[in-house]
Amino acid sequence: MTVAALGPARIDPLASAQAGSWSGAGVQVRRRRDGHRWHPGSVCTPRFCARRDDGLLIIEHDLSADELSDGLAVLLTEELGQTGILCGQADFEAVFTGIVRSTVPGGLAAWVRFYRNSLYALESGGAAFSPIHDRAAGLVTGARLLDLGSCFGFFPLRMRRLGHQVVATDLSGPTMALLDRVSTALDRPVQTLVCDAARVPLPAGAADTVTVLHLLEHLGPDAGAAVLDEALRLARRRVVIAVPFEDEPQICYGHVRTFDMAALRELGARHHGVHASVFEHHGGWLVLDRD
């Protein structure tokens, strides 16, 4: 299984916070100090302790700055996800954000550290998502790239480093504002655009390649079809779609549907005037090329 990055969609990732703690969206996250014992009555795993206090979800952790990366999503799922303490995607995203912010003092400094660690893992091949990014990069054609549903924007940042003209898009304004600031700090500036992936305010043929990487599993069939129609409108040459193969949707990541090879072939057959190719590589892929 591969895990798509989560973005701080419902909260301000750069809001002020005291060193070592963060609060927002009904969640409080604290970094455990050396010698400090876990709070009694908590549900504890090797790296976390969690409890609910009068409706407030309180998380304690002992992660270090070097451990802040996109792989945190896997760790949260494997440990806290199994306890039942997290109530869906909203809790998951708030805890994720809180861990980043409580580990490194300062909003931008914390996220820059998170991004540097994540990009190093992705670009060195050490991240679960590395083979997906590598395959997607090999499928991009032309200089102009538009990425739909960019979330944290790791793929746009990687493609910017390779010299592409990149526009990253997402429905979350705070997530795009974060990407805008971090991409500048990393000297990989990308253009960001806050929009629905089914209604992008750009002209037809605005990009040579449009990528839709691990987005469709977050959308129902009708919404997903609308996104693919929009991607084809925007792409002058190619649309690249990647999805995970799961037995059941990963609810904590906001997944609402699953895919297999047959479903991808059916999606490709809907579009006339394009050549559709389907293959499997750490999940499923559908590539739509204009004839």
C-alpha cells in the first residue's frame, strides 16, 4: 500500500503556538519532555499516548525533528489508527499538523523541516511514495505541468527542481498558502492556485501534461469523472492518473472508493478522441494521450 500525503485542509498550519505544543480543531498535541511520564489513563503505543478529556483529544508524542516527514502518516495509521481514538480524517489531519508544529519551534521553521525531510526521503528513494513519483515524472511530457489536488505539493516541488513550469492546485487555501511560502524558502518556487479540481480557472490547453496523482480515491464516481473531464480540457498533450489499490477505502486518509484494473479501463473507455493506456505499478495508472 502507498500513502498519499495529507494536507492541513481545515486549519491554519502556520497559526501561532507555544513551543512544544499545538492546539486546534478540538485537538491538543504535546511533545513529551525527557523524563516526563505519559499521562495516566491514556491509550499508549510505542510513540504516542492519547486520551479524550471533556471532548478534547489530547495527544502526547516523543518524535524528534529528524522524524518529521510524510512517513508520519504511516506511523499514525499503524499506531493510533488501530486504537480507535481518532474519529476520521479531521482528527487525523489535526494530529498530523500538531505533531509537526509541536516538534520544531516556529510555524514556518517546522514546516520547512518537514518538507526538507520528506523531499529527501522521496528523492533518495526511501519513501513509500518514491516509486510513484518516479514513474509519474517519467510520464510527464512537455515543459508545462499542472498538478490537480496537490495537497502538500511534493510532486510539484520535485518537478520544479527538474526545470518544469509548474502550477500546483488544491481546494484548501491554507495548504496552498503553506506551499507558496515553503517552496520559496526551499528555492523551488511553484505557482499555486486554490480551486476545485473539476473547475480550474485556466484556459483550455493550459498545460502540456496534467497530473492527477492519488486524488480520485477521495472522490465519488461523478466527482471523479468531472475531474477527468477537466483534466482533459486543460491538457494539451497528456493526462496522468494514479490511484492506490486497496481492499477497503482508507477512511483516515479521506478515501471513499477503491479501484482495480477493470475500473481504470472503464474510466479510459469513457473518453473518445484520446488513447488510453492502463498499467499497474505500486497501484494503478491510467494515461490519456491526445491522438
